[in-house]
Amino acid sequence: EAGVAQSPRYKIIEKRQSVAFWCNPISGHATLYWYQQILGQGPKLLIQFQNNGVVDDSQLPKDRFSAERLKGVDSTLKIQPAKLEDSAVYLCASSLRPGTNTEAFFGQGTRLTVV
Amino acid sequence: AQSVTQLGSHVSVSEGALVLLRCNYSSSVPPYLFWYVQYPNQGLQLLLKYTTGATLVKGINGFEAEFKKSETSFHLTKPSAHMSDAAEYFCAVTLTGNQFYFGTGTSLTVIP
């Protein structure tokens, strides 16, 4: 079974530039998550999708971050414009459905450096 | 609101020694608790989880954790450390299975 695919693996941009990350979840997984993991901290949920609908985006900085999951499969996370404090690893995860009895599978992440 | 606190950002043990990684939670209602492991440049992998039922939970790679409501703890243990256990470990809590709250992580070093 293929895992969660993310690209790119690494990205370096200057502040005020824009950047986009892509995630392809495990086939058949209805739930998709984007997490931000700042160095030295645990992952923080940015947004959760159920199919192509948003379940929770309460911690997404909507003035600069946006995410979409068209057709309920792949997802993109965009930052525009980027700030220095956005430097982090962005993790995508997917699960069959939300709930505590379903495991969330994580991708390898995209490491973003904003200079 | 729920949260977890991981005591000790860095833990070092000798190969073959007991591994003990501490996690305490804060929740107004019984939570669901998880331990994840993260190897360098990798995503998170589920080690084990507690939802309901037996309070001693066994996971992969010989790890186990015990849910202690009276102590609000969910410490992770392994009787004998192996070099391949060196990684970052995260405790997480959720009430609903949607919003997960992760601890700040514990980096485990195994000394040969």
C-alpha cells in the first residue's frame, strides 16, 4: 500500500514570497490533515478535511495560509506571503475517517525555510 | 481544553536498559491518548493508542504504555532499549478523534 506522498521535500524561499505544498493521501482515505511542526515543538493541526469539505481550520492563519482539497483526493497548502516564522516542517496525514479507532498515516513532510 | 506535557526533552539510555518516556495529560473528560515515533526526516508513525478498555496498551517494537487516570499519566516504556529506538517520541491527546494535541516531544538517544 502506497503511503502519503508529499512534495517538495525541501523548499527555501525569501520572506514575502509565496509557496505551495502538495499532498496525495492514501487511496480511499476520506480524512486529510495538514500539520505544522516548528523545530523543537510537536505538530500543530492547521486544517482537517473530510472528503472535500473543511472540518476544522480554527488554527489556520487565514490571512496568509490557504488550503484546498478539490475532488476530495489531493490537497494543496499555500502560504502567501511567507514570513520568517513560517519556517517549519509541514506534515500531511490521512485516515480512512475521523475518529479515535482509525490510525492517521503521515507523509515525510515538506521542510520550509524562509530567509 | 486538553493538552499533554512531556517531561524531559532529551532522554539517554544505554542499550539494553529500560526506556521510560513520560507523558501527563490535562483533560476535563476521559481522553484518548497516543504515542507516535518520528525518525529523522520522516513523518510520524503510530506506536500505540489508548481509547477504552484495558489500561495497559501494547504497541509495536516492544513498546507499551499504561493509562493511569489517578495520575493523569500515559508513560511509554520498553524493557530493553535497542539502537534502532533512537528517535523523537510524541505523546498526543484527543477527545473527538479530530483535533489532536501533541506534546513537544522527547528525543531518545541510545548509547551503545
